[in-house]
Amino acid sequence: MKQFRRMTYPYIVWALILIVAPLLLIVLYAFTTKGNDVVTTKFTFDNFVRFFSDTLFLKVLIRSLRVAAITTLACLLLGYYPAYYIARCSETFKMKWVLIITFPTWINLLVRTYAWIGILQDDGIINTMLGWIGLGPFKMMYTEFAVILGMIYNFIPFMILQIYTSLTKMDMSLLEASSDLGADKFQSFLRVTLPLSLPGIISGITLVFLPAVSSFCIPNMLGGGQYMLVGNVIEQYFLSSGDWNFGSAISMIMAVIIILSMYITKKVDVTEKGEAKRA
Amino acid sequence: MKQKKRILGGFLMFLLVIFLYAPIVYTVVFSFNNTNSLTRFGGFSTRWFEKMASNDTMINGIIYTIVIAVIATFVSTVVGTLTAIGLSKSNRILRNCVEQVNQLPMMNPDIVTAIGLLMFFSALHIEKGFLTLLLAHIMFCIPYVILSIMPKLRSLDPNLAEAAMDLGATPIRALVQVIIPQVMPGIISGALIAFTMSFDDFVISYFATGNGVNNISIVVYTMRKRTNPSINALSTVVIVLITTGLILYNVFSAIGQRRREKEEARLRAQAQD
């Protein structure tokens, strides 16, 4: 099978050049200072010290984590019931629902986010409708509320689909068994349905948290130019101020935080599974 | 009691559908608005479509998006398929290494991949534009193609290619006539994922392009500040394109399914004779 094995060589070279090398460049830039095209090889921690000693950057980082956490939690709470509902439909309806939930995600994220500007504006559709019943107008555009709403809107389908996938694998007779054994509806949900859907919840959390923490177009479009998340700061350092070294350091910090949080989530998943097996 | 619960459940799902589709409906409706307000509908007109059609940036955005998506899909599908087949015949260490490297662009936030490419292109003094945009798109599409073909290859009999070659087929013929048809569903879904990833991408494109080569996402992003209903017209074009694509795909796969079923029935009938 040597002939076939050789077919991987071009891609290995390609991947080393276009996937691995750029990531190494980020690390290299993060640990050096000054010079965009000419890389100085003077190793330094200055960029990281600068980030962690400036309360402004720490504030942005904490805000990003908070916004991403709220978005993820909201997607989980709002998405769980629909996933459960779809999983209990008949086969034909299941497929239809999955199509309905998936369809918006096929449309460009920018296009979908732009639509919210007109809806949330001071004289937008929501405020016009609230006006009919004598409420408002509320300021929604260019607030954190708009940013979180935009993120929930864009990412909730991923959460629903992940939970649905794990729920649809569940054996429904388990619920009958638990009610035969004397559990009420709530207990059955807590002890049977919820643990069984945990893998879906975990992968749903990763699929929402990851893009939410690093997004920069949603905060920019719905939060306004003054509203900054980590992604916006990185964008500025690369495209406006041109300090690539510091920008690289920030993205490295963000990547490490994301990898750590995913590692912890996975660990929780594994221990939960282990405990379930033991029980 | 049960009836009530079902109605409540249906109502909640109805709210979800409204939440998911209101912005899309809003966009389409207001792209036919006669005034330039983003919030008040002042009668039907197609003036924003005319304005879009005369706007070079927007038209070029649509063309670039489609051209890049088509080329990136083609290249990444071919390379991804060959690589996946090669990997399935390689030893486990190499396979694991490539799979791990493929994970990087899929797991890393887009913005990290994007700035890496930006610095990489400038370190090599490659001028940012069509070529860099295309390279970037091929780069993030290939891992998805490989990922969607690998499971199909795993369930394939490993001796199949060898059997074909024992029967006198050249390696290329064994590849084209035996292995590839067997993993075709994986290749097609890989190509579809690659196309939509490329068509929808914003972050990586935004950092990897230059010289006025913009895709639809970048056009929307750079024009967002001014009140400009022709963005709604552009959005409507995107929505219509994607909806048509999805409908065509579903119709064709339904037809293919029926044809396959018929073929199978015919073969079964022949076998019985």
C-alpha cells in the first residue's frame, strides 16, 4: 500500500507550512518585542507582564469571560427544552425540526447579526411594538444586552442540536422504569434524563463558549465601537495599532484560557461518567 | 392535563421559531422597503436591489465569495480525500499526528488562526489578496473534509484495494473505481461542509485578505456603520442563494435515494430469476 501512503505527503508538508508555522509565529511574536516584519530574537515576558499589570486589559478579559458564560448558560437554559421536545417527536417530525433549527445557521453570521441592528434600534421593531402597549422605548442597541442577545441568537442552534443528539439516543423505557420504581416526573428528569444528556450538554457548552469568548464582530456590530471584548482588542492591535507582539501575547493568553476551560469541562465529563458507572 | 402540557410545549417551540426566523424575515421584508428607514416599512420597491446591483463592492463581494468557495471546495475535497485514503493505509503514529494537527484550526478560535496566517503571509512577503484568501480557505476546509471521510474509511474492508490490485487493477484504478465510490457519501458531505464553511467565513477572511478583495461577510462588516438598506438587499440575495441550494440538495438526494432503491429492487428481482 506504499502508493497510497505517499498520497499523504503533500498534505503533511502543507499542514506544517500553513497550520503549524503560523501558530509558531504567534508564540515567537508573543515572546519578543518590536518589529512587525523583522523578528527580533530577544526573548522576553514583557508582553505578558504588560497585559496582567494593566487593569484595563484585565477588565476586558473578565468582561469577555462573563459575557461568554452568560451566553452559554442562557443557551443551555433556553435550549434544553426544545432539544427535549424534538427528541420526543416522531421520526418525520424530528427531521423537520432539525432542519428548522439548522437552517438559520447556514446563513452568514454577519447577515444574521446585521438584522438585529434594525430590530433593536431605539425606534426599531421591538420598541415600536412595546410602544403600542405603552412601554418603552428602551435603549437596547449598543448595550451588553444586545451583544449577549446576538450571541445567543447565533449560537443557540448548536446547543439545541448537541443536547438533542444525546437525548435521542436515550432509551425512553428508562423513564417508565424510573416511574415504576416510584420516582416522580421531576426526580426522573434529575436522575435519568439529565445525566444521560450530559455529553450533549458538555459538547454544547464547548460549541457556544468557544466562539462567544473570542467573537469580535458581534460585540462590534451590536455593542458599538466602544464596547470591547478580547477579540476586539486583538483586532485593534493587529489592524489598527500594528503592535503584533502584544496582540500575539493577548491571543496566546486567550487560547490558553480556552484550552484550560475545555480541559476542565472534559475532566468533569469523564469523572461524571466514571461515577455513573460505579453507581 | 396532558393536553395542556402539549399546547404549552408547542407554544414554546413556536416562540423559538419566531426568535430564530424573525431577523431573517425582517431582513427580506425590509430589503423591499421604499424608504431608507431600517425600521418603518414605506411601501414595496426594488430600489435597494438596483442600488446593490450598481455597487461594485457588493457585486464583487458576491462573486469573490462564490469563486473562492467553489475553488476552495474543489481543492480541499480532492486533497482531503486523497490524504484521508493515504492516512487509512499509514501507520497509527502518522495518522494520529495528522489528526492532532488537523484539530488545531478546528479547535482554535478563528481569530487565533487568522492572526497566525496574517503574520505568516507578511513574514514571507506575500501580498494579501485573492491568493492569500484562497490559501486560507483551503487550509481551514481540508481538516473538515478529512474528518468527514475518515469514519467511512474505517468501516471499509482494508483488503478491498489489495483484492482489486490482485485482480489486475492498477493502484490508480483501484483507487478511483473501488475505494472512492465506497466512501462517496463521506466525500459529498465533506465537500458540503467545506463549501458552507468557506461561504460563511468572516474572521479568517477579514485578516487574510487585502487589496480590495472582499467577500460578502467583509462587505457587510465594513458597511455596517451607515444606515444602508442595500445591505438588506445583499442579505436577501444570500438568503435566497442558500435556501435554493438547500432545496436543490434535498431534492437531489431524495431522487438519488429513490434511484438507489429502484436499482436495488431490480437487482433483487434479477437475483430471484
